Amino acid sequence: MLTYEDCVGMSELTEEEVEAIAEHEHIPNIVATELGNYLVHDEESGIPKIRRIILDDIEMAEKRGQKEHALVLKLTLRHFVETHPNAATNAA
């Protein structure tokens, strides 16, 4: 049986990236793992979509005054862009 951690590991995303997708889409983390896995393998539109999702989450956290959460999301975005170079060059 696969665990949640196994699924995250196979998705080429971090737990924080999966959590950002779950937060944005209002879905359980395990479903976000599957969605993220699908998106991360679509360089043309999926990678920019994940970037946009994280940016949207940052904006919402800042609007709510959740400074610590916004900082975690900014670090998540930084890592995502560093590990998926197309995220920095493509806009969603």
C-alpha cells in the first residue's frame, strides 16, 4: 500500500507545494498530490499553473494578515521556481 508520503515523493513536488495546491483548490492533500503530479508533467501549461496557484495563495494569506503563512508560501514558491525552471519563464 502506498502512503501519502510515497505519493508526494512520486509527484516531483514537495509537501508544501502539494499543500498549496490543496489550499487553493479546496481539496484533500492526497487529491492535490494527484492533481499536482498531473500538472508538473505538463511543462507548457501545468508548471505555470502551479506557480500561479502558489502566487494566489500568497496573495490570499497576505490579505488575511497571515504573515507567517505568506512567508512559508513565498519559500515554497522560491523552491518551486528553483526546481522547475519553466515556472520562472512562463506566465499562467
